Amino acid sequence: MAKQESKELKKKSSGIAGWLVLAAIGGITYIGATYQRTDAVQVSSVTADEQQASKYQRRCTVKRYGSMAFVMAQSHIKQRLSDPRSAKFGYKPASTSVDSSTCTFTILGEFSAKNGFGGRVRGSYFVKIKRYEDGSWAPVSVSVDE
């Protein structure tokens, strides 16, 4: 009886060992295929500058830079008010869009500020502002209606 149990145990252990060996070989093959290096050189007709510009344009999105465009637009709006320190803007603008090819943001919204007589007035604004690759911002056009 002990001899028969010993044979069954050997069969089970050899079956498990076989599966472990197969799993190890499969894993090594997969890793080898994943990290296989190719020495082929890719030839591209696009220059490095064009690739960099294209990469920059893809990154120029409302999600990525919209908040910063809104903050930069506020500073240009405040410059045109009689009491810039009194200006209050909403949590977010009414509309923000971007032309990715030029990284130019268009921002529309409303604000309130004190006028020359000290009374608070509401106004609207339209700002086009451009972001450059070095991270600087410049207004393209600013329109403030009080």
C-alpha cells in the first residue's frame, strides 16, 4: 500500500513540476520577445523641429493650460479697469477654447469691479491669449465691456 501511494505521489509531483517548467519557459519566451531589440533604423521625412512643434501642438489643450490662460487673461483685463484691485471674476470663465495649431486660447466671461465713481458694475470680456513654447504668454486681443 505504501508503495502504491509513493507512485501516485511521484505522478502528481512530476505533473506539477512539468507545469512549472512550462510556465517558466513561457515566461522567459515572453520576456525575451518583449525586450527584443531591433537594430533597424527608421527613416523619417519629418525634421526634428517639425516633430517638436507637432508634439507641442498636441500638448496645447484646454485641459492642460486652460486654467493658466484664464489667470493670464485676468491680469490683462485688470490693466484696462479704473480700479483693478476691486475686480472679481467667477470661478471659471463662461467659455474657453483653444486653437492647437497656434496654441491660442479664446476666453469669454464676466467680472464685477468698481467704476470711477466707486459703484460696482458688471462687465464682460473677450480675450485671445497665446502661449509660447518657453511658457510665456502674450495677449493677441483683449476686449472689455463695462
